[in-house]
Amino acid sequence: MAGLAADIAAFERMSRELEAQHLHAWVLFEGGRFIAAFADFEAAATEAVERFDEGPYLIRQVGAGPVQLPGGMVFRPAHALDTGGL
Amino acid sequence: MPSIQAGFKAGAAGEGPADLLVRLGPTIQVDIGLKSRAAPGEPPDLPAKKIKALIDTGAGGDCIDDDLARRLRLPIHDEGEISGVGGRHRAFIYTARIHVPGLDRLLFQPFTGVKLYEGEQWRRVILGRSFLRQYRLVYDGISARVEIGDHEPGG
């Protein structure tokens, strides 16, 4: 998971720039580098699998919030975790 | 126009189709994996076939059983945390292709890994509103018919 951690760190470093230029787009990071932004997950995943096969790589929607899961569960991406308690 | 049924035609063990729909929920069979092994122009050939999937309009995202995702060597493209009545735990997001025979569409979808098998769930995939974004869903609890398609109901 070291590769994914590097990609997440790169995303965090660029987060302001990404939100300014690619809000709601799906972005692809690989090897700790920003690769490209895409209009939808389909396009981002197609590029990721064609170029980097099984990865590791990061695909994330810029500005996305928590995802509602079944049974009232919520998925929060690592960048949106609340470490300040309730 | 393609469409499939996610309801039940017959009951079992004293239960009618509508009872089964209440108890089990709308269910379809999907093929899932990362790469299709089919030649261009042929129907998709993904490694895991006829995987039972619950259609859950109460879920925004899609989920896959963690063990199944690892067995299929699906790439992890993000990570985070799941919180709910069971507390909080780390979770991964997998990239997978899904094909629903009958709907004629091969799609990449992000799937949150959850422990469906460990939780003794008989489905290995849950499809939420992210999947349904591309389709119409018509739920008839009386007749136990649930239609998923990309056209007007009855059209």
C-alpha cells in the first residue's frame, strides 16, 4: 500500500489546486504524480487499467464527501476523516 | 431496449413471491472482474460470473465482499473509513468492471469493500444508487416484479 499512500499524499499536497481547477472531476495519481483529470469514473478507470494495470494508483473524485452505504453505514475517504471527535 | 427482472416469479417453502421480495430484496446476477477475456465484438467475459447482487436504493455507493475482491485481484484505488452501528473500521475502495447480462453494458464502478461473507450475507455485491444512476427501476411489491432497464416502464 506504499504506492497508494504516496498517491494520497500527492493528492493532499495538490488539493487546493485540484479543487480550483477540477472540482467534481475524477483524478488519477500514480507513482506519487498527478496523471490527469476525467469527467467520470469510467474514463479514469479505463485510463488507469490501460496504463497501470493493477496499480497501485489513486482514483478519487475531487471535492467528494462521504458515501452512504447500506444499513446506514457511511464511507469517508481518508482525506475527509474527522479526527476532532464528535 | 434491454431490461431485466430483479423480483421473484415464484415463492418457496410456503412463502409467495411478494413475501420473498420483502425478505430478500431485489436481487440480480452480475459478472464482475477487472478485465474481459472476450475478443472485441464478443459479449464480455469477466472472471466471476452469476454473482448475486442486492439492489439497494438506500445505498449511495456500491459494495463488494472483501474476500471476493481480493480473490479477483481487483486494484485498490482509495481507502478510508466505514462508520455505522458497528463502530468504525478501515475500508478499501476497489476498481471493478461489472456486466449485467441482459442490460448489455460493461461498466467500471468503484466498490467499497465490506465483509458480506463474514456477515453471513448470501449476496457478494450490493448495488446502490450509483449503479442505478444509469437505469430506470420499477418496484411492484404486490406482484413481486422489479424491473431494471433503460427505457420507459412497459415500453
